[in-house]
Amino acid sequence: MGLTSLAVCILSLAIRPFHGILITFILKPFIDAAFLTYVGPLRVTEIFGVAVPLLLLPRIWVFHGAKFSKMPFAIIATIYLFSNLVGLALIFESGNTIGAANVTFRILSGYLGFFVLPLFINDRRKFKLLLITLLIAGLYPLGTSLFQSFTGHAWYLRQATGFTRNVGVYHDAFAMRIFIIQTGTAILLYWSYFTSGKPFQKMILGAYGSICIVALYNLYSKSAILVAIIWYLVWTVFQKKYIWLLMIPFMVIALNLLSGEKLINNVAHVFYKEIGAVEGTIDQRHVLSGRTVMWKDYFNRWLEAPIYNKLFGDAVSGAPHNDYLRVLITNGIFGLLIYLFLLSSLFF
């Protein structure tokens, strides 16, 4: 299924980019589920990561150059792209060709992400079609999560703090988390723009959203829980939905009582290391699964680098689980400032 989905995505993107983008969103969950499928030495997921930017970026530059140049963050995004070439050149020079290629296509995919939807989804009809596509795309991953919840069947056993994570057919919680957040975003946007005076659609979306919350909870993921809390605060405060700001905590308390206080206890267990660190009963090095120690090590490596590498990057291609730190190491202070300016340009 993964190989067939990959072929369909590539053909559709090459022939009809707009429809290809929609098809790609729908088939991406099947491609990610085929992470153990190889074509020669490459995984299906790796081929996908190379094919999409190679198919779409030239088309954007050639056929949508005028629109592209007028986009508010086009210049700074392009500067950021070229600033990455300095760090990539150093990685290539160090002999880590595979690592450099990996970073290259991740950067190209991120760069593409700033433009592909604004360029191709440019009216209300296409926007609605995109949201429906994302809602459809979430059915498969969320369905596998629910199946695992009801049957206890685990395709891949992934555990965290003693709990079995419902990752469905995916390699780890990261892929499932992305699909849940993607689906949740589509639910919120469709509800906001297209359900006025349509109570039945709101009921369906509400049920779908409840499934997302259950799936997110069953990941037992710290980042997933924190993202959900941030979403709740941002949505209620900035939309001035103060009734929901007060109601949701009471709903959580009610659900916790109905579950025999299992809900809160499980969440507290997920964060037991962080809680223990605050209470002084657990070494702070264990906070966030030891990532704070990893961040400190990477930052110290940057501090010890020569001044040129501090400014423009080093030949380090690692995975510090912190995008800002990765940019600082790979692209230096110069690259990090451009990256921060690029992100901030989305809000102006």
C-alpha cells in the first residue's frame, strides 16, 4: 500500500500539482505506515521526502515566480535557505554525505511548506476542499489508534513511563501526534469558517474532535499534552471564549471523577520525572527524557567552536530535539537570527 501510495503521489504532483497536493495529504498516512518498505537502499518515506520538494519547488519558481516574489516572507525565506548552504557545505566537507543529504531535503521541505499552500490554495472553495481533505486524511491514523484502544492489539510496542502508547501502525508517537494535530487543526478551521447555521456538521466535527483528544491522550506524550493545553489557552483567550476557558477545566474534573481519578493520575504519571525534579526527589537530568542534558551538551559544543563557526555554523549534523538549537549549531548566530525573523514574519 505504501509503495502504491508513493507512486500515486509522485504522478499526481507531476501532472496536476493542486490535486496532487490534496492526494498527497490523503495518502501520506499510508506512506508513513510503510516505513519498513524499501526500494533498493531507500525507504519509501525517504523517497517521498526527496520527491516532493524536487517536484514542487521548480514548478513554484518557474510558473509561480511572480506570485512567489510578492509573498511577504519570500525574501527572508530565500535568504534563510541560502544561509543553510553554508552549514551544509561544512557537513559535506566533513565527509558525512548521507547526513548532509538528509538535512538538505529537510530544509527544502520546510522551505516549501511556507509557500505551497498560499500559492495553490488561493480561494475559499479550495480552502474548504483542503480542510475536507485533511479531515479525510485523519481517518486512517485515528482509526488505527481507536482499534488499538479497543482491542489492545499493538502493531509496534512503544512504551513511555510504563504505559503502552497507541501509535497505531506507525514507527513512534511522533507520526501519530502530527496526524492528530493536523486533523484537529482542520476541525477547528472548518468549524470556524463553514459551519454557521449547520448544527449537524458541528455535531460530527465535535465527535471527530473527541476522537482526536482520546487518541492524543493515549499517546502518553508530554509534548502532545502540552500542545493541547497551549491550544486550549490560545483559543479561549485570543478568541475571548471565556466561558469555555472556565468550562473545560470543570469538564476535565468531571471526566476524571467518572474514570475513578484515573485521568489525572495517568497524566501525572507521564510527568512524574518533571514533578519529582520540582519536588527535589528526582535528578533534574532526567527531566524531558534527558533532553535538557542533550541540549546543554550541544550548546557547550557550540560555545567551544571557533568564532567563524559560531557565526555561520559548524559541520555538526545531529538531532538535538530542539529546532532552534539545531539551527544555531548548523547555521550559527546568523542563521538563527534569520530563522527567527522568518518565523516572526508569519505574524505580520
